[in-house]
Amino acid sequence: MSTAEPATAPLFDGDALAELAASLPPQAAERLGFRLAAAAAGTAERPTDLLAVIAPGAPPAAAAPVTGLVLAARQKLLAPIAAGRQASAARLADLRAALAARNLTGFLVPLADEHQGEYIPPAAQRLAWLTGFGGSAGLAVVLAERAAIFVDGRYTLQVRDQVDTALFEPHHLIDAPPSRWLAAALKPGDRLGFDPWLHTQGGLAAIERAVQAAGAALVAVAGNPIDAVWRDRPPAPLSPMQPHPVAQAGEPHEAKIARLAAGLAAEGLDAAVISAPDGLAWLLNVRGLDVPNNPLSLGFAILEAGGEGRVRLFTDPAKVTVAAHRHLGNRVSVEAPADLGPALDALGAAGARVRLDQATAALWLHHRIEAAGGTALAGLDPCALPRAVKNPVEIAGSRAAHVRDGAAIVRFLQALDADLAAGAVLDEIDVVARLQAARAQHAWFRGPSFDTIAGAGPNGAIVHYRATPETSRVLAAGTLLLLDSGAQYPDGTTDVTRTLALGTPSPEHRDRYTLVLKGHLALGAARFPAGTSGSQLDVLARAPLWQAGLDYDHGTGHGVGSFLCVHEGPQRISKMPNTVALQPGMIVSNEPGYYKTGAYGIRIENLIAVTALPAPAGAERDMLGFETLTLVPYDRRLIDTHRLSAAEIALVNAYHARVLGALSPLLDGAALDWLKAATAPISP
Ligand SMILES: [Mn+2]
């Protein structure tokens, strides 16, 4: 939550900064370097967006120089974080000195921000800054003499590449967890520090037990010691908060606030802290550009129970543009981030009972409320379930977004097929760029909803693969390409996986693809009584693979936001027990797969919306099913039609007929011809 101004001098050419300052009104020129640096820490790129937060009220002529300075600064800002292993010895020594000065013998360095977000801003990239590790999950433990880094199976090779293992012993996050390492490494009397902003109550439980068993103490530290030695630490991101219009949201934020405030009061609660930025975005109908892929404006809110409801929003006021202020209206007050603590103190002093999100709320929030005399009650974020159940406007928006997205993917697939047939040499990185370019042709494209996974041959078997210049494989005949991607549009978020045959697929490729397809079709066509949870349906997607002695090691489906996060709860389809009943309006993914390590990967993914089905004659229960939203053909070359039942063939043909009908008005020429061939009926 530090808002200290970083040293901005090396980020900007002094003359350019002075020239820009001279051209701005005096109030806009104030703290100009800081605002430019903060904007560089976000993801906004459009000149009007940048001007709105850096120099509101400045003449439009200032937009070009502002944009130029921000975009040039972005790379310089991130360079020290990417400095990697060669910088880590000095940084580790600095950190150990800072720990000693605080009477700590160790410190936990998670890959997390104050919101436990999937994508975190540069200011929270402490693990990367300290160790050089660039993966998406991990934790380091620094002790006075030893240090270790813990990563999961995705990163066991990468961590040895990026991290100096003489400084940080690499370990497997699941098989050799930090708690076990700490139990052996800590001595009685040791004081292991942690930043309570970066951990949840549940997340710290195993470590807490290990520390206690070793006779050591776990100490919540005020002010992260890394920040004290990270001299060029980027500021918190500054991007404009943008109203998400009712035309897309389907419900005014005032109505959402009133609905949730009544719900809290009915539960006997006085308030809830909204700490997850996607909860904030849904509740207030706002979006932002603070982090990649998820259209979020980072901040916290207190939702007060009862009456019409009132929200106190804690965020950098510079983010709240004139348009956002007008949109938020008088039911929402905007306060500085530093005011959150005193607001929680006041709630605590009044003896308030305050809901915190069990999954994501920082321990700091618990501590602050309880220390002031209040009661912090961990539970479900009150925004989570209402957000998961999309209203009819959001479902209609998702349908429209999927038509647009499907047309872009078909154009991409047709060009890919044609170019490969003509002998073009393309690699995974080319695929990622071409797909993004195809989507970007539409004015409503707002960027990817996650980093595209394009895995050719053996790379397809790496479930969370991201192509890099070092790993990018050329698309070779006789192999498969697994392509998992998604887009953000103002009316909906997409997430689709198709597995493509390059050249002629092998009998094994077709066999495994067909098994995955059978499970995918079975789940998509499921009928189930109201009250059924996703984990009760999971077996439908796996049964054909299980019959063949096969399986996959990931969930079958996750919730998806409406122009929000592509991974959303609380419902999910998974082997893991989940008691959240599927309700009409929920959007989930349907994505079984099969992976052969070192050879290829297969995944087929559609987004599906839960719908109420008309009761069949004699029905005794309310029945639910799914509407498939994604509109992209399956690869007919990979379907072994002999292995499909007549009912499965009918499902494929009906789906392809729907895809053709929905997309053909948006296509012409070679792309339309390709679509007709790709959706031609299959027969046994
Ligand atoms: Mn997905």
C-alpha cells in the first residue's frame, strides 16, 4: 500500500519531461514524473486514457508526448525486475541486512499482491525482483544463512534456469512444501517475518504450524522489508477507471449495492470489505487497465449493510476520472488508499461484524478489524455468487462476443491452413501474434483474456505452456497444435481451446482426440436437476478417457466473468469437491484434455451457460442444462467417426450447423469457404 514516490529520473529524459511540464496547466504539471511512472506501471496505452489520469484538463496536444513518455518508460521500469539472477546476490544481501535491522531471522516472499490477484502489478513483483524467477506461482523463504524457492511442477526446469541455485535452493511447492523445509531449517527462538498484506488466513496455516513446532515465532511485519531495499520499485499502477455501462452490465450499480447491503443485513453483518478487484468491478460497474488480461481497477471497498447501501471506495483519486465520478454517483465515496486503515479502525471501535473474503482477503484486514475491537468473519465475498449468475443482458452480450470472436478465429484458422499448405514456416510465437491480429481487427477487441497457449507437438503436453523465443517450436506436419486463447470485449469474455491437426494426424492422435471429444460432448449435453454442483458433473467429461485407462490432471471447468476475469468462482467443474450449485446464468468452461508427455497435448474447450430446460413430460424435478456459447468448429480431421455413437455424431453436426449459421454472415471469400468445409456434416 506504499505510495512513496520512486526515483523517476532514470525513467525519463529530463528535457522531454521539462518540456511537457511547461506545456501543461500548473496543477497538471504537479507530480508529473510520478504520475507518468505510475501510468507506466499499468497497461493503458491509448493517448486519451493516459491523458485522463496524468494531466486531466490538459490540452489534447499533450496526449502524444504523454503517451510517448509512458510507453518508453514502461520498458525501463520493468528492466530492473527482469535483471534476473545476476542481480540477486546483492539484493539478497541487502534484504538480509534489512531483516537483521528489524530483529528478524527470516522472511517469506510470496508471489502475491494485496488482492491475491492472478495478475499482479510490477510493484508487487518482489519474488521476481529478488530471485529472477519469472513464473506465475512460487514462494521464496529467506533465512540468515540459507534461502529456498518453491515452485510447482510447471516450473522445475525454468527455476534452475532463471534462479541462482547457490543462493536459493529450488524445491517442489507441493511435494516438498515450505512448511516442511522450515520445520527442519528453523531453530528455537527464530523470528520468521511475513507481510500480512500478501497472505491469507488459510494460506499461512501450514507454515504457522511448522514455525510453532520448531519453537520459532511467525511475525507480521509492518512495511515490507523488500520495499525498503528495492530502490527503483515501481509505483502502484495508475490507469483510468472506466464506467461499465448498464447496456452491458444489465443492472445499475446502485441496484447491486442495495441488493448486497440488504443481504449483509439479513446475515446480521454490519459491513463487508471488498478486497478482490473483480468483486469491486462487478459491484460498481467499473473496469480498468491496471493489470494485464483482467480489466481491473485495483482498489478496496467497504460495503455498508442495510438501507440503500453505501460504498466507500479506497483507490488513488487520480484514477477516478470525471466520467467515473459522474458514473459512481452519490452512493459511492472515493477515499485515498491510506484511509482504509482508519475506516476499519472506526468499524472495529463500533464493534462491527465485518465479512472478509475467505479466499483472498489479506491477513492485514483481519488483524486491523480485530485489533480495533471488531469481528472479522471469513466467508464468501458477497459479490462472488451474484457476479457468477449472469443476467440476461450479460448472457446476450456473451453470445454476441462469441459470434465476433468465432469469426475472428475462423479467419485466422483459414489463413493458417492456407499458408501452411503453401509451405510457410510458422512457429508458436507466429501463431500467437496472428491470432491476436485477427481479433484486433474488431474495434471492440480489448486485448487477450489470458496469455495465449500455443503448444506444438510436445509443448502441447505442458498444460500451462507459454511460448518464449527459446521454446517456440515450428509447426511441423504430423504433429498437433493445442491452441487455448481468449479475448476481452466490452460485452463479454471468451476462452476457447481447439486442437488442430498439422498435416496428417496419426491413428493415436485421432483415437485420443475422439475420447476427449466424447467427454466434452457428454458434458455439454448434460441434463441435471437443480441443486447439482459442478463436481457432480465432472465425471461426464472424464468417463470415456477412464474407460481407456486415461485421465487429465486439471479441472474440467471454471467460471468466466462478463468483461472480467477469465477465471472466476465460486462454481467450478472439477474432481475437487465443490458444493456451489450450478444456477441458470452461470458461465463455465467445458475443457477436458489428454496429454502425452514429450509427444503432444489435446484439449477441447467451449464456454457453456447454465440454462433452465423445459420440463419433459412426467418430470418431477426442475431440470437444467447448458447452452454452448463458443462458436468455432472442431477439427474434423481428428474425429474418428467410427468411435462416435449416432447421438454423438448428431451433436457434432448440430453444433457445426449452428456455427455455420452464426458466423457466415460475418465472413466471405476464402474464410467462408473454409468454414463451410470445416462444418460439413460428418457421418459414421
Ligand atoms: Mn479455460
